[in-house]
Amino acid sequence: MPAADKTTLHSGGCLCGAVRFSVSGDPTGGNHCHCGMCRKDSGSGVSTFVTFPTATLKWEGKPAEFESSPNRFRGFCPKCGSSLTWRHGDYPEFLDFRLGSFDDPTPFKAKKHLWMSTALPSFAGIDPDIEHIDQSS
């Protein structure tokens, strides 16, 4: 008898439920981004993302995308507008998901703060125990 698959499944989606996703396994990264574009996109002082390999990704519904800067794409629900993803066009094997789009975001922990030169220190609640990078890497 084959061994049971113990890979953790993580699910999430947009506010209205028109776009749903699932990814499995452990994330390859997680970060708080303090850049101005992420603040505009999220309407918040900082954006938190969790990165997964696209090989584990399954969609129900499909997000629309906006090219916010050359070869950088932000995914969102075409119905309700919820911001869901960020991706770099040169690295199609990875996709960053907004932390708040997961049904249960509690298993994840950020590993970096990005774009510290533009952070809002009085708002961001900077965690001194994780890596701080002046710009994205």
C-alpha cells in the first residue's frame, strides 16, 4: 500500500470567491514589501507575500493581470478587484501570493523586509529579527 501523501495543501482566493487557488508544500519565501507600488496596490502601509512554486498551483477561476512595471505583473480578481498575486516575468516557476488571500495565513512567516528605503517606520512595525533589504532582490 502506498504511503499517504503528507504534503500540506494551502487554499485561498478573492473576496467574492470567483477566483480560488491551492498550492501545496512549504513556501519558498515570504516577505513584507514596503515599496510605493505595493502600498498603492494593497491600499495598506506594507504588503506581505508568500512565494510558492507554480508547479504546485491549481486555479479555480482565473485572475486578471496588470503589468505594473516592465515584466512585473499583479494578479487580481476580475470581478471584485481583490489583489491576489505578484510575479516577475523572468521567473515563471514562482508566484507570490498576498498573505491575506489565504484562507488560513497563520502557518506563514515573513523572512525579509524589502524596499526599506521607502518604508513607513511609524506604521510598518519593523521586525528586527528578519533580514532588511533596501530594495528588492
